[in-house]
Amino acid sequence: MGSLSPDEDAAGIDVNVLVTGFGPFGNNHINPSFLIASRLPARHDVQNLPAIKIHTHPAPIKVSYETIRETVPNLLFPESSTETSAGSHAFNEQSNHGRQSKSTRLEPQFDIVLHIGMAPGRKFFALETCAHQDGYDRKDVKGETMEGDTLWTEKYRAPSTLRPDFDTEDVWRRWKSGLVNEDIRSSDDAGRYLCDFIYYTSLVEYWRRDPTGARPVMFLHVPGGSFEDDVDRGTRVTLGLIAALVESRSRRR
């Protein structure tokens, strides 16, 4: 796997990007986040950037706190979870690109992680810049909440909020410059539901391994439309964001 660090010249380095989308929830029987994620090409070539290899998780992530807790850590750091689903294991094997199956717990699986979720009723796209540890009192599709959970507070002693280590203002500017006619915004409130939860789950996995290290995770909220034109638009905007993430990270010194 390519390793895109701020101190490296990115020319010629493949960048591996994990993308996930969610399944249905509530009255949202079709979730455009997964439709968009599954529409992304396996490779995205952008002039003056390294080859971008996109690894879309093959199934929508269930809108369930328990599912996210069981699935995400092992997607990011293979063998970091003792409870690995067969689907997650198969995806990790396919994404390993010749690495040994017994990978170190400290080695991340991807260079960049992008989670996508839908925001019903919105017409704009939002780059979420902050994830929250608590406040998850809304029921998921299993009827469960995270009230009373102490994993992050007592076992990990993690901070109440976590942010990616991207320069998010720079990412937003680069993203917007290529999509001048789109309504794309920056936000620091991902909603205290499963979108916020998966975001914090990923960020805390990086944080607990190295509190001052890289946290190359971002979250994109997309509008709720699921017609063909909506998905095409969402795919174009997402590819623009991926390119902006890679470009911003590769230009950092």
C-alpha cells in the first residue's frame, strides 16, 4: 500500500482510499450514500496527482451502533478486532494488495478513509470536520442507543471530540475550486447519530494508537435524493472531494 505522508513527494505513489456508504433507516428506504459509493470507479486519475485507488466497501454499512463497533476497527486496522465478520475479512483480504495476511495491528489498511452518509431534506453537500464522543441517544435500526456506554470514556479515555488531521479549510477550498456551481459547505456538527458515530469510531481508532499521529479520516454528508441525476451529481462531487483530499495531503510540508 502506498503511504502518503506530508514529508514525501507524492509523485508515483498510489493512494488507497476506503469509501463506505450506509444502508436504509427510518423512512429512508434508499440511502444515496451507498448508491454514490458503489458508483465510484476503482481508479481515479487526476493530472499531477498520484494514482488514486478507490476501495468501496462492498455492502452498505448497517445503520447500527453495534455493527459499526464490530466492523470499522478491523476495516482500518486488520486483525485489530477479535470479532471479525466474514464479510469484513474477505474485504480486507481483497484490499491487501499482496501484503501478508497477518498484518501488524499498527499498520493502517488505507491511506485515506472517507465515510459518506445522507442528510435527509438537505440540498447541499457538507464536509464534516468534527466528530463527537457522546450524545447518541437516538435509536438505530435495531432500536438501540449508546446511552450508558463507557468504552470511549473509561477504557480509552478518549477526548470528547476528535478531528481529522487534514487541513480541512484547504481541502474545502480545493474541493470548491473544482465544483464552483455546486453548493458545498463545511460543517462541525455531524448530527449525533450514526454518521457522527462512524466518524468518531474511525478517528478514535487512529487516536488510541497514536494520539498525536495521523487521522486521515473524513466524512461527507450528501443530500437525500436517490434519482439517477442525484447519484450522478453525488458521484461527481465525491470524486472531487477525494481528489481534494489527496492533493491537500500531498502538498503539505
